[in-house]
Amino acid sequence: MGASLWGVGRARSTLRPPPACFPPQLPTSRASQIPRAPSPPPHLSRACARAPRDLKLDTVEKIVEDFASDMALNPFSSGTRLRDMIRAIRASKTAAEERAVVRRECAAIRTAISERGQEGLRHRNMAKLMFIHMLGYPTHFGQMECLKLIAAAGYPEKRIGYLGLMLLLDERQEVLMLVTNSLKQDLNHSSPFIVGLALCALGNICSAEMARDLAPEVEKLLRSRDVNTKKKAALCSVRIVRKVPDLAENFICLAASLLKEKHHGVLISAVQLCTELCKASKDALEYLRKNCIEGLVRILRDVSNSSYAPEYDVAGISDPFLHIRVLKLMRMLGQGDTDCSEYMNDILAQVATKTESNKNAGNAILYECVETIMGIEATSGLRVLAINILGRFLSNRDNNIRYVALNILMRAITVDTQAVQRHRVTILECVKDADASIRKRALELVFLLVNDTNVKPLTKELVDYLDVADPDFKEDLTAKICSITEKFSQEKLWYLDQMFKVLSLAGNHVKDDVWHALIVVISNASELQGYAVRSLYMALRAYSEQGSLLRVAVWCIGEYGEMLVNNLGMLEAEPPITVTESDAVDAVELGFNCYSADVTTRSMCLVALLKLSSRFPSMSERIKQIVAQNKENMVLELQQRSIEFGSIIQRHQSIRSSLLERMPVLDEAAYLVKRASATQATIPSYKPASGVTPGDLKIPNGVAKPAAAPLVDLLDLSSDDAPVTSTSATPNDFLQDLLGIGGTNLSTAGAPSASTDILMDLLSIGSSPSQNGLLDSSSPAQAEKKPFSAVPQVVSLVPEPMDLLGSLSSSASSSGTKSSTIVPQAADLLDGLSASTSVSGIDDACPSITAFQSATLKIVFDLRKQLGKPQETTIHATFTNLTSTTYTDFIFQAAVPKFIQLRLDPASGNVVPASGKGSVTQGFSVTNNQHGQKPLAMRIRMSYKVNGEDRLEQGQVSNFPPGL
């Protein structure tokens, strides 16, 4: 500081001022302008005293510069005060400049610590160190300085020391053990200020060990006559009880006695301590229920009825903080206790009626009062009063007040539904609020308010608002409306009307399972199929850009096109419409050419056109031309369907009508069960019943399969921690158990039945046969040419439900189909790490299976069961080299799910002869701890060297016989 000031003096004037020891040489007019410098060191004073009167100005200048440099090098100089450091940091224009300042100051502080500079300025360095800590820089080197300052005798040093202790250290630091003795001495100090410092520090960084050591001192201070000491001791006791709940019994009586104090600060601390005791000990809870209810009621009554007190007044309300603390403690004491609740009813009613709600402090008290009323065993009248207060909150302009009111109402609806129903109109207005969080919370509350009596008016309000709702809110709104209509609809006609409105207004926001369920309902409502297809046709003309509406309308037109054209199944109040066959085809073609239509929608349009070619023979040529336009489509799915459907229309007219008959009625009950099981399967803690298997739920028609979970390393079994979502013993459930993949489930049934989810079997819309993990028997040549995908596939024996092309020319049956058993193939499960494939073949009569086979390696498992131990299986593996090069350093590894135990025996060798002239064998045993519930699953990996080059092959064993 001194050096910088002298520098300023030299810059401003040609007259360089000498040190303070030469005042006579300074002009009077200039002396007042020069800032006062600190006293020079003794050697400089002595030199100035010996200086003659005629000392030259250059000599004086040299002496001043030496003095300034000495002060600059001194870390305890006035130039390093806290305010100067803060000013320098704020003056930094870049982060680099700030770091340079901090680095320089930290270096000076380290030097002062190591050299043990002036003791009187140690607290100044600690103050700077705390500011540097608040900026985020490391300050661990100053921790011991805190302890030294705490051990000092003076109050200023202790104050800075304790403040640094609370900022620079926490309860996890081992250094904290060294301060326990100092804290104990300061807690017994005669000065209340030093006692207060120790209590504040202990209440902030107290560890469990410190709590046990210093709890007796804190108990003594709770009996102190000083009000501030009592208050801080009570707050420190809260920390002690949290760290060591076993010490709660030591503070029960002391906490109860503090409730008789008059000082509000002591009362708030005592109430907080009682609250913490109730959380920590049931004995404390019972003790306070018996001995403190009257005291709490008295405190609340006195505070509510007290006159104006400036020190406690907040916006015209006397001490709202004490109000809220007492109400929270009363809620804990009254919960589940009828006697305590009855004693509180009067004072709670008084607080609820007398507290003003035009101020934020009053609203806070009312909120806690309502929470207390809803949390205790209050009377019905008091609960109605609390819900009415929440109704007033909903009309408040403050978003926070409305939001917390909606939150409490969601809990209150389970207690008193009728009282909440009275505010239904206000809640519906909150659904239209501009604030997104209030809209969502109000929508959830409306969903809880719906019952059989008010479902229609509430649904009408929500559907009307759907037209003007924000796009971001439409998804949640449509989900709730669809859920309400499905849950509470008593008439199918009303259900269809509401769903058609939702599809028309927000079809792009409707989830797939919703319109799947709608198709199932239409399929089962034979008397409403004509009405449905006409309504959907009219809606499609007005809202063709809504994706879900387009899918449902196209499906219905394809199935019930003749009912649309001929006005069949007319209802009494339904006006007739005129629709020609060309109009029906135009509607489907419009949906196909819609810019927003995806592959699923266009695939459904092609299926609908194929069915219309059978229902409207006169439109066959036009439909054929529309279908033929996609023979060169870039999307393989559409190209394949266009070629196949064109062949059906052109070459197989004799069997087209029987092939394209109307779909059978879908089993609504079976679909709902599967849909519910699929929904519950997403919850980790759900355990499905034995009759409901989420793994059996097929992918609905036209729905793209979800992406598989990322595959882990073969022996990284951490993925087994994923929750098991199925207990079915289907062959494809191993992917869920082993890899956590639940989105590629296929049916394990034989031929499709009435209970089968036909939504997936609609010509496999949305996924090609190769994507489904099945080989199409109708085109074996194509099946042989298709490369194996690197995407994990589910291996299952699924009969082909319908052969569209392969048997049309040769079959003489009326259905034009033939059934063939397909043996699917599974591709490499580790995403391209190997080109190997696993051939699945199950032969009940042969215990041996081909577990793995590629162009280079073949593995055969010989299975043996032990009598009396059905869960144990002994496997003898034989490894055969199919190439002309010998494999060396051969290693076989296997991984199984957590419910399976695997024990590998040593292999017979590590060299596999070439060309199958020899083999390597290895035995191992597996124990299925969930035998009969889950099938055996295994992933294998083989590593070896070919001419010194490392090779790796891996795959999935999915063809274990059932019963393992």
C-alpha cells in the first residue's frame, strides 16, 4: 500500500516527497495532498534522524524507494489487506488476471504461514483465505491456521478462526479431530460471545464423534440464563441429534422445558429441537405428545392474538416463522393420535379463519395450517375449511400459491372427495393456465376427480380445450383424455365419438397403444362399424394431417369399405352420406401421398388398397396402378409390398376374395390383458402373475420395434442387474434376462387363434421379415440371399400364419395358404464382432444340439440330466474346425444370467485340428435356480489364433430343449 501510494505521488508531482521524518521540507500546500504513509521501520527512522539538514533530494528519494520495496515484499504490509485484494480481483478483466492475483496472494499467505510472521495479522490472512475459498480456489493449506486462531485468547482471532473452520473444513476432514479440545474449552468459557462462537461452529460441522464428546457441555448450556446461549445451544442440539440419534433421550426434558420460554428466538429453536427429537425417537414422540401439546397450543394462541411487536412483525403478521414451526410440530404430534388432534382442532380453526390471505406471510401460515389439518385426525368440518382455503388459493394470481394448492388437493382428494369436487370449475380453469407446471398439475388433479357421474362434462371440457391447447401440452392432454374415456366409458358409441374427436384434433400426439385399442373396439362393435367408418371418412377429409387418425381411418376403409359406400349399419340419428367407390380409393390414396405419412402409415394404405381391390372389383385397375407406382420405391418395405400386392391383384383373381376376407373379430379381453401386462412390465418392481406374461405381448401392427439395449462384453455380467420382466419359459425371454432387451418379443404360439394379437399379424406391417427375426417361407430364394443382420434377433419356432405368394400358383385349397414350420436363424448378438451365426434346432428325441456353427467353427453340445436334480444339466461341448488351417490357443468362454450357476471344466486341449480331423472337448455344468420358470440361456465366445493372427467368434445359444 505504501509503495503504491508513493508511486502515485511521484507520478503526480515533480517534487518527490521525502519520508515522514522530514516534515519541515514539505510545502504546506502540498502536504495536505499527499496521503499519510505508515510508520517507517526503525532503521529508516534512525537514518533520518542522523541525516543533516542539507541532505540532497536524490538521497531522500533512494531512502524512500528502499522503504517502499521493503513494504512491497512484506506479506503483512497494508497493501495486502482484504479490501485491497478484493479490489484487485474485481479489477481483473480476464480470468487469467484473476488467477494471477489469487496465485500471488496465496503465495504470500503460504510464506507468512511458513515464516510465522506477525501474530497480530494472522487473522487478516485467514480472512483473505476465506474470500479466495469462496471464489472456488483451493485453500487446504490454511486449515491449520484456523486451529491456531481458535486456540488464541482474543475474541477477534477466535471469530475469524471459527468462521474459517466452518468454511474451509467439513465433518469429513481428519483435521477436525484436533479442534475438539478447543471447542470444549470455549464451550466452558466465561464470555458468552466466545461460547456463542463455539456453538455456531459445532452446530455447522459437528461429526458423530464430536457430538458424543461435547454433548454434555451442550446440555449444560441449555440451562444457561443467557437467551442467545440457549438459542444457539438448542440449534446445536439439533445437529447432535441428527448425527447421533441415540443421544435424543438426553435432550427430551430440556427441549420440553424450553417451550415455556418467552423469547421467540428460544421458542423457534426449541420447537425445531422437538421436531428433530420426534423424527429420531418414538419415545420422544410419545413424551412430547403427553407433555407438550398444551404448551404448543398456548404458544400458537399467544402469537396469533398478540398485539403489534416491531421486532417480530412481518407484513402485519406477528412472527410467521414461529407460526409455521409450531404448526409443523403439531402435525407430527397429531398424526395418528385422536386425542392430540381433538385438542388442536380449536386453535387450528382459529388460525385458519383469523389469518389474512392478502399477504405472502399470511398465505404461508395458511398453507402450513392446511397441511396440519390434512395430516392429523381432524374433524370433517375442519377439513372442509382447509379445502376451501385451497380453493381460494387457486384464485390467487401468484403461480406458486396455485401450484402448492393443487399439490395439496391431490392428496386431499383421497380424504374428502366431495369437498374437492366443489372446486372442479376452478381446477378446470387451471388446466388452461399459461404456466406449464400448473397446467400439468391441474390435469392430473382433474384425472383424479373423474368418476362415473361427471365423466361426460369433464371430458367435454378437456376435448374442447384440446383444439386451442399448446402443442407441448397436447401429448399429456390427449393421454389423459384417452385414459378417461377408456376407463369410464359406459357406452361404446360415446367412446368412439370422443376418440374420433381426439384423433381429429391431436392425432399426431396419440400413442400407438391408444389407436390399437380403438381398432380392437371397432372390430368387436359390429353394430357400430358402419358408423365408425363413415365418421372416420368425414374426419379424414377435414384432418388428413393427423397421423393416428389416418391410420385408423385407412384400416377401417380397407375392412369396411362396402359399408361406407352402401351406407350400411346406419344409426337412427345419423344423416346419410354419399360416398362412391372412387371416393373411398381417393381417401386411401390421399393418405398414402400425405407428406407426413411414415412407412407404417403407407404400408397400411397399401394393405387397404389391396382389400379394396377385392371389395370394389371395378376399381381393381386403378388400385393396381397406384400400387405399381411403388415398385421402385427407395423404401424396401414399400417396394416389397407393392410387388407382392400387384401380383395378387393381377395373377390370382380367383382366390383374391377368399384371401382378402374381412379380419376375424379381435379378442378384446386378451388384448387388454396383454396391454396391461406390457404397461406393468415397464415398472421395475412389478412381478407379473403366472397367467400374464409380458414376453407374450406382440408388437402391434405397424409399430416400429424399439431399439435394443446396448450389448455388453460377453463376460460383463453387470447387465444381469436389469429387472426381470417376464416369468414365462418362452425361448425368447433370455434376451430380457441376459441383455435387458424387451422390445423384440414375438409370439410363441403355434397357429394364430382368437386370442392372438392380430394387430401384429396384419401382414407384418412396419417390419420386414428379416427385421422380425423370421425367414419368409414364401420366398426361400430371397431368404437365402438376405445377409444376417447385426441386430440381436429373437429365435422362436413360429409357424408362418399366411403364405402370400409361394403357394398361390400350386395350392388347390380354398384359403390359398399352406402352413410350414420355419426354423429361424439368429444373427450375431455382438453387433458385427463376428460373422458367425447360430443354427437353432430342437429335437426332443436327441439330447445333442448344434449350439453354434459358422463357416469356420462348429460346436455341438451333448446334454445329460442327473436323476433327482432337474435343475442341473451336464454339458459336453465338442469344437470342430471346418477350415484347412489349424487353430491354436483356443479358449472357450460362456456367460449366463444371474439365476443360473455355471461351472467350467478344463478343456482337453487348446489346438483344434484342421478340416475336422480332430476336435477339442470341454465339459461344464449349469444349474438353473428358476427351473420351470425361466429357460436356460447362454452366450458363448471363442478366441483362437490362425497363423499367429487373433480371431474371435461369439454367439447366442438359443436352442436348448425345454425343461432345462
